[in-house]
Amino acid sequence: MSLRLFNTLTRRVEPFEPLAPPRVTIYACGPTVWNYAHIGNFRTFLSQDLLRRYLEHIGYEVFQVMNITDVDDRIIAEASKAGKSVTEHTRPFAEAFFEDRDYLRIKPADVYPRATESIPPMIQLVQELLDRGVAYRAEDGSVYFGVDRFADYGRLSRLDRRELKAGARVDSDEYSKEDVRDFALWKAAAPEDEKVQAAWDAPFGRGRPGWHLECSAMALDELRRRFDVETLDIHAGGVDLVFPHHENEIAQSEAVTGQPFARFWVHGEFLMVGGTKMSKRYGNVLTVRDLREEGVDPAAVRMLFFQQHYRKQVNFTDEALAAAGKGAERIGELRKRLAQAAGGAEPSSSEAGEQLEREFREALDDDLNASSAVVAVSAFVTRANRALDEGEWGPEENAGALSALDHTLGVLRIAPIERVLDQDEAVWVESRILARREARESGDFATADAIRAELASRGIVLEDTGEGTRWRKVSG
Ligand code: AMP
Ligand code: ZN
């Protein structure tokens, strides 16, 4: 295991080592479910998926936490407009997020704590910060973190005090802060918050958590309860989160634990559109449901993103997506060809397969250089097609190459493979599962049952879990 990762904390590519191997704990800042996530958000989630899959591929046991932010200013404003509670407003968007995740074949995190369901650990963290004197309750009833009282503030983002001051803006509702850089841990309840049921009782006053606090509290809660530690192996997010979000997460956590909050900070670059960041604010977003309606193959989206290094920007165009789709198709076709040519031969290693695995690992070991990995797969596809054309490989070599390709693609996750399955079938199964869920949600249980039976007749068994529907192929 010789993975090297760029660590934002040190601004260097470093050998990756977890606190307690083989376990690797990852916390990734999840979606704010005020609306549908866009494919820019999903670029970040896909980079994290690649990281997680690769860690597992090389033998680590990953425990991944992704929070769902279901209370914040935007959510309160939207819920209020719609005359709903924050929970009512966010529920469908959280569900849509899980559907989109499954469509893009992102491996589910182990837990998805929701902010509104994690209020007790948040209150506890604020109390601990107050007890230690790094936080204070201001005249407006809110609790702020006193940045001056935490010596390491600014280490991650490397902004000096002057820059921090100049960059900070005072919100109109945060006038009673001692220092403009201070940030709210707990916001005193306003009538607007009460209206949408976004206020909770706490010893330091009724209110709601600040966004930065949510992540520290949920991450620490999971780490303490499950592993009795207070340090994450990896904390991940998009580059826009380095400051102030992650800087503040470090301050809140380390001020209480005295331990490093995360050993590695991994940040992914933006998805752009015509030179501008994809963002709701600029009105240039595309959602996963848009892509699904257009019939875009999720493998094309994965391919498009993996063709570029996660620390470089990707510019989204229809042409680039179509080209990525062609690349993914080529791999799918080779896989079918290999499966046919292999007949029933047991997978064994083959020279070509070993070379692919070697090149693939070299690429991903190097700070997850997925673009090089894709080049290696592509070269393999060319070599394998040529060998097949010339009848140079026997069934055993074919099976070996197939297993190498599957292994590889299992990481790139072009298709959900539990055993050798062709890509088209996997896409079909996923689409039937989605149709079944939609039928169930609209109360049409007869159709839902019929879909289950249809899948069963092809040897596909479904299992409904709290995280969605899983499937397995048992025969055929
Ligand atoms: P949000 O739902 O706004 O909290 O964002 C969820 C994740 O998406 C965060 O990790 C952001 O850094 C990331 N993100 C937001 N916009 C983009 C973009 N255009 N490209 C890549 N990642 C993004
Ligand atoms: Zn966060």
C-alpha cells in the first residue's frame, strides 16, 4: 500500500497512512438539501467515491461518514416561502440526492447523519467550547467562537490575520460579535426559525446550529462512539470549503479535543461551465435528473470526471460528455467480447491483466491520478481488441484479462459488479429499481411487485435497506 495524497494542510503530496490500519475513517461534507444537488456537487462526491473505492481496492477498511445539512439559512428561507417545516422541505431533496447517488453508482457512505437529528452532540460541543472559554454568548443570544482564543486559527487556509480581517464580513444579524472573524456556533432563535421548526432548546438559549458546527459535532460523535478516537484519517470536500468552513471545523474540534481533527485534508476542484464555476447562484447548473431525462449513461459522467485529475478543473460541455460516453462504451464492448471469448474459463492472471493492474495502481497511487488510470485502461482495451482479432489469446487469458478489467472497473465503477455482469444489464437493472421505487412512492404497489417479479425471473434479487435498494444476481 503506497498511496500518496495531496494534503491541503501541508500543501504537499504525502504518503498516506491512517491512524489505525487497516481502518480508514473518512468524513466528507455532504449536500445542503435546500434544492437538488447539481453535477458540480457530484463531481466532488465522485472524486470521493474514487478515493474510497481505491482505498478498499488496496486493502483498507473504509468507514465513511457523509452529513446531510438539512437546516441552514437557505433552507429556512425556502421552507418559509413554501409554508413548510425545514424537515418537510428537505425530505424530498435528501431522497433525490440518494437516488442521484445510486444512479451515478456512488458507493453509499456508511452513515448519513442529518443535522436536525444530531442536535444533542451539537449542543454538547457548544457547551464544551463555552466551558473552555473559547466561545462566548453575545448580547444577541447567539454563541460565537472567539477566533483570537484559538492560536492555530488559519493554519489550513494559511491566511494571515490581516487578510482574515479584511475578508470577513459582518452579517447584519451578527452585529454583536467581538471580532468580525468570529463565527456563530449557535444562532439565537428568530421568529422565522420557529415558524419552520428550526429551533431547539439548549442550556445557552433556544436556537439552531451554525453550519460549521454541524460537521465538527457529527464527525466527532461518530468517531468517539464507534472507534473511541477524535481524529479522522481523511476529511474531504470541494476547494470552496477550505475557508472558512474547514478552518472553522478545525478550530471547533481541536479547541475541545486537543487532537488533530484530520490527518489528511483532501479537496477537489470545481466543475466549470464556460469558465465559470457551476453553481445555483450563476444559474448554470445541470442536475443528475436532467441527465437521466436525456438518457445519459452514468458511465459517461464518471468517465468525463475521471479523465481529469481531481485537483484540476473540468469544463463541462455536451461534446466532452459524448466523447466520454464513447470511451465508456468501448470498455463495455470489450468486456462483453472477453466474456464471450472466455467461455466458462475461470479467471486467472494473465500478462496483459497484470500489466493493466500495475499501471492502474501506479496511476492511482500517485495522488489518485485517475486520468492516467483511464489512459492505462484505454491502452489495455486497444491491446486486448487486437489480441482478440488475431486470436492470440486463449480462453484462459481472456478470463484473466476480463477479471483484471473488472477489478479495475470495479474501482472506476463503470458498472456495479458483484460478479461478472455486462454493463448494459446493470444499467437496465438500475433503471427497473428506480421505476419500482417511483411506483412505490406513488402508492402503485401492484406495479412495484410486478417489477420485482420481472427482475427475479432474470435471477436478480432485491433487498430493501435503509440506504436504498441493493441487488444481487443469483443465476442466469
Ligand atoms: P453544498 O451542497 O453547497 O454544501 O456542496 C456540496 C459539495 O459540493 C461541497 O463539497 C462543495 O465544495 C462541492 N461543490 C459545489 N460546487 C461545486 C462545483 N461547481 N464543482 C465541484 N464541486 C462543487
Ligand atoms: Zn463540513
